[in-house]
Amino acid sequence: MNLSSTHRWMLSAGATAASAYTLDAIATAVGAALVVSGLLEGVSRSQLLTLLAGSYLLWAAGLRVALDANWLLLQAAGTSASLPSLLAYDFARRRTGRLRLQRLAASAGYVATELAKEAPYYLAAFGAAALSAELTTEDALIFLTGTNLGAAVYECALGIAVRVGVRRMAGAACAVWLCVV
């Protein structure tokens, strides 16, 4: 797929906004649902911290699926679901012909953005616990665990959807090529 530079950037900006909104909605909903469910009520703080750490491992696994798919998208269409990833990729592509460095730059841009999205969750969770007599630090830890689980599912689903889309794009391009030949 051969997109103009403007189209690549516009598609990436739109995908970044849509992805951030969807991720936030899903992660927040799962985090809130986990708190409200009472499923982890009575679990000790140390156990909750262990669960939180485990949820980060699951989130990282989902993120890995999304990173691989993002790389496929960059290679197939020169666009990304993460504007910072596209920016880092384009910068590396202009500076070096080494695909490994380009992929590393694209992944770093993607991951840095995802890590930056964590700050509002911590602020909201512990801010709500500090300002409310109803919510506790344990509730904040449960919420954060749930947001990570929601983010893991979202990142994995995004990665799968992008892979399917890239395959369909490749199939459509092959079909057009066969018709021309």
C-alpha cells in the first residue's frame, strides 16, 4: 500500500486517538468492575501487590502482540496505531537503513506512549482513595490490577486486528496485481 506522507500521518493520528480512547475506556471499565465485584475483597496488601505485578506481566505480553503487529503495519503501509511510534520509526528510517534500529525505535515510541498513559490511572486510583472515605489503598491496587488486565486484552485484540487487516491488505493487493497481469 502506497500512501502519501500526509495520509500516513493523518491515519496514524486518527488511529492513535481512537486507540487511546478505546484503551482508556476498556481499562477503566475492567478496573472499576474488579473493584465493584468484591472479588478481591479481603485479600492482603502484599497479595494485591503480587497480583498487580502479575497483571503487568500480562499487560506486557499483550503489548508484545501489539508491537509485533505495529511493526507489520509500518512495513506494509508505513503507518502506525501510535503516532510516537511512527515518528520514531521515520526518524530512524531517515538516519539508518538498518531495520533492527527502525523496529527498536518504533517499539520505543509505542512503549513510551503506553507507559505515559499509566500516570493518570495511578493519580486517579490513589487520588480517589485519598479523597474518599469509601475507597481504600487496597481498592486502588485492585483498580490498577484490573486496568492492566483490561489493557492486556485490548493490546492483544488490537494486535490481532492489525495482523488480520495487514493480511487482508496484502491479499487485496495480490488480487489487484493478478487482475492487472
